[in-house]
Amino acid sequence: MLIYFFTAYTPKFVGGTGLLGYAGKVLHVNLTTASSHVKKLDEATAKKYIGGIGLGMKLYWSNSKVGVDPLSSENPFVLAVGPISGTMFPTGGSGHAFVSKSPVTNLLGTSVSRGTFGAEFKRAGYDAVVITGKAEKPSYLWIDDDSIQILDASALWGKSPEEVEDAIRVEIGDFYVRVASIGVAGENLSKIACIVNDRTRVAGRTGLGAVMGSKNLKAIAVRGTMDVSVSKPDEFFSLVKDFHERMKGPAVQKYRTMGSTENLVHLNDMFCVPTRNYNDSHFQLAENIGSSVINERFVVKIIGCNSCAMRCEHEVLVREGIYKDTLTRIEYDSLWAFGPNLGVDRLDVIIKAIERCTYYGLDTQSVGGVIGFIMDCHGKGLLKNNSAAVLLEELGFVPYFGNADVIIPLIEHMAVREGIGDILADGVKVAAEKLGSDGDDVDAFGSLAQHVKGLEATGYDLRCLKTTALSVAVSFRGADHSRSGAFMLDLSGKVDRLKAEVGRGKLVEELEDIYNLIDSFIICKNAKGTLYKDVEDLAKLYSAVTGKEITSEELKLAGQRIETLARLINIREGLTRKDDTLPWKVLNQPITDNNCPTKGQIVTQEELNLMLDDYYTARGWTLKGTPTKKTLQQLELHELKNITITTKKEEG
């Protein structure tokens, strides 16, 4: 049965705020009451929060309650795009962001994806949609310009995102409909479930696929037929042409040619690849899975997103063996998760693991972190007297580092929450707690769970990248190198990567603010190198699209405002300074690789404390990590009174 809802009148072009580039409309959908309505996006809010994650955070804040269960019907789920989404600006036309409370961290969750879905949503005439409630049965949201429908997805339940995408297109009768959906993992409320669009594009981190699953929301499908107009076409097209030329240069050559998998060789040469769940920092078998091997033997095509002149998506195909004909995309993060992190050098298995994660809707980095954890537990002898040992024995395999044969079965069991998979499906933090309580050895298991705030660590050894370590510790969404890109400072030699010192806090702050803007416009982070003047380039772009002049200083304030709002949301949910920490091994287990220039390195608690104080000071926060009243006023966030009360108490 089809349920129809019609929104208010939509203009023939996107630009309803008075600022071109914006639709000026936020769609609200309540799945419980099967109703929808549209609210105006005012110009002041648009300029303060830009779009993407910034606008998504603002809408989440305004529509959520403190302490809400991430998997309850009351947890809002926000999809937002930016002011250049749907345009032809290189990489800027394609992105979209999801924002909600993360089930894996119980804090703010954000995840950005690319492809064509975001552009289609913008062309449907909306800047964002706020979804609340829970559908009575499996459903999908169908946004067709100003026609909003909630359709029965019972027949789609249990299907992969690719299968869902095909089925919805057939049902609607339009091949060009764009779809973002969850897989079986999201249906089963795995806290590390992701959202997939355009077959291989993934909003991977923070478990927001489980939030969709908790709402019985299988997918969001969109079709947009409106133009996205810009205020100054000549100036805008000049910027488009300029950035197309920049993308032909060295700034993004790596992504155009070898892809991000080239990072493995560079990181490995610098002994900063976390290997075997942080037991080592160098993978001796890296040459067997390096970018040259991948491109020569496995890459079949390189494709780009909507409006992208770069083309960085490397599609790989297994041509022989038991996983023959497996096709997926590959990036460094996924390569690391199932390669060095697990001590595995079989590309056919790594590619299959990535493909299975996409099929089931699981975040590859979190899954790799969980499997590395259980392998480490086995190697340390922690599973001998534990229920997990019985479950593993029933499956007939032993999870030791280098055993590639266990990876695919573990992924499949996590997706369907079967046996040991039910213990692992909610990430390393929960798995460590479950196994530790079972064997009454919580600390031992916890020391092997590499995460920050509950989110699994990524492929950069923080023990010898100390600016990166600070950025990961303070990241509002947990262990995440991509909230600031601070690793580029460490790896380039612009700072001493083995030294913690005053000044790193300011560097991280500035990079976070830029990345906040990039994820709010939304521009691909792979294209950051083409922003030669960073904020100044973004200010020119914003003015050309919207028709409103904005200075670099105003944009910098917007980046700071977005970061501070994220902090306020997390404080509201219980975050304190003690949560800005690092995995146990980073703080306590020195690098031990032989002939390693970083041997003996850790981040001591004293070093972390020094950098945290430095960072909080740079942000204008108290040394407890709370934004001060003065900072809130400067950022025009003083209306957030409930957090201001907390600030006053700490200042007192």
C-alpha cells in the first residue's frame, strides 16, 4: 500500500532562503504518525552552519532530547547537503551527510558519503530532512520533488543495498532514482552498521545504519528535477574551470592514479602502520598488497562521483580462485583494516571482505578492528575459559593473526548476529565488556580493544604521530583521523612527529575548522589539496554561489562554531575531559619493531595532558574541555542556555 504526503509548494529552482544555492526548505518526516511537513531554512541559520554536517548538527540539536537512546524512535536522524550540492563544482556537487546520535559511542555521530545521491536530493528541493519516529513495518522514504511518500519495504528486508537499489528503481520505473539504504547488519541493529548509496559509496563510521534499522527505515530514495541556481554564474564558472585545472595537477595525482592505497607504502616506510592490532607498527608483507600490485592485477576501472574531475574510486576485481568475480572499490582504510591490521597479505580475501561489508552494510574499519581484537584475544590466551572459545570452536576455525580464512565467516556471523558474531556485532568496546564480564577479566580485554569513545581506531599508528594522536583524542566522533587531517603535518615533516609540545593544539584546531567547512559545503577531502588558500577559496566559492559576500574570518568562525556545537552536543550527552583519551596500547605499549626508528614510542599520559590543555586553550574552552561563556558569545551560540549553565559551574 502506498501512503502519500504532499509538502508545500516548491519553487522551480533551488534557492528559497534568499541565498541562491540553498533550497530554503527542511523536510520533516515522522515515521510513527506517517506525516510530513516542511519548515523554512532561514538565511541566518544557513550562513551560521553552512550546510552538510554543520546544518545537520544544528537540526539534530534543535530536534533531540538529552540522553535519548540512539536506537529509540525518539532519536532524530538527519540527512543534509551543502550550498554547492547539485552544482557542477568539482567534487562539491555530490556529497551528503548523515547526523544522529551514534549507537557505538552514545555521542554525536556523523558520516559523509559521495556519489550521486546527494546531488539528486538537492535537486528535489531540500537542504535537509529530519526523520523521527519508527515505521510500523519495514518502509522506505520516497522523495520525488514535492511528493513525499512512505512505501512498504517488507519485500526489501533482508536484501543488500545493491539489491535494494535495483528493486526500488524497478518499482518506481526510473533507472535514475538515487538510493541510500542499509543492509542486513543495519536491520539487526549492529552498532557498526553503515549506509550505502550508489552501490559502493558508504557513509561508514559511527553506526548510523543501525539508527535507520531501529526506525524500520530500509532506504531513502530520491528523484529531483529542479535546477540549482547560482548567483554569479560567470564568477562561479571561472572557479569551476580553475579547480578542474587544479585537479589535473600534483595536488591530487595520487588519487587519480594509484589511489589512496598508495598510503600503505609511505606509512609502512615510516613505521607507522598499526599492525596486528597495534602489536607492531610495520607490516613486513606490505609489498604483497601494495598499490602497484592492486593496480596491475586487480583494478578494472577508475570512476568519479557527480561533478568530479578527479576520479579516485578504484574498482577492483578478483579474477581467479574461490572469490573469483568479486567486484568492489578499495581504499587505504579498508586495505589496512583487513590487511596489516590482521597480519594478512592475501588481496583476494581483503577484496572479498570489503565486498561482504558493503553487501551486509558494515563499516570496514570497525569490522577490521573487531576481528583484530578477537585475534589478539586468542593470541594472548584470553579465550581459553570463555564462552567465545566455545562459539569459535563450533565454527571450526581459530582466529590468529595471519589466518585469512576466518575473516569472511566472522563478517557473515557479525552481520546476522549468529554465535560469536552476536558478541562482536556492536564493536570492540562492547565486545571487550561482554567477554571481560564473562571471564571476570575486564581490564585484560579492554586493553586489547583499540578505540576512542567507542569507535574503532584507524590505520595510523598514533604512538609515532603525536599531532594525529591529539586530533584523534579530541575528535567529536571518536577514533578518527579524518576529522582534521593532522596526519599530513606529521607525515610531511612540518612538525616533529615524535614530539608532544605546546602549539600542536592550535594546529589541530585550525585543521578541524577547515575540515568542518569542507564537510559542510560538502567538498571531497581527497580534493583538499586543490584548496590552495583554504578558507579564502571557500569564501569566494560561497559568495559566487549564494550572492552574499562572506569573509574568510566569518567562515573561520563558522568552522569554530560547528566544532563547538559538536562539543556541546557531546557534553549534553555526558562527555567529559576523561573521554578525550587514546587506546590503551597507544598510552602503555611501546613500539617494539626491530630496526625501527620509532622503537620505544608511546604517547604518555603527561604528553596527552599537555596537548589537551593546549588544545582546549586554543579553542577558548576551560581546561575541563567545556566552552566558556565568552566563547559561546563570540560564536553566537549563547542561546544554548542549558550548556551555558554547565559552563558557569565549571568557571566558578
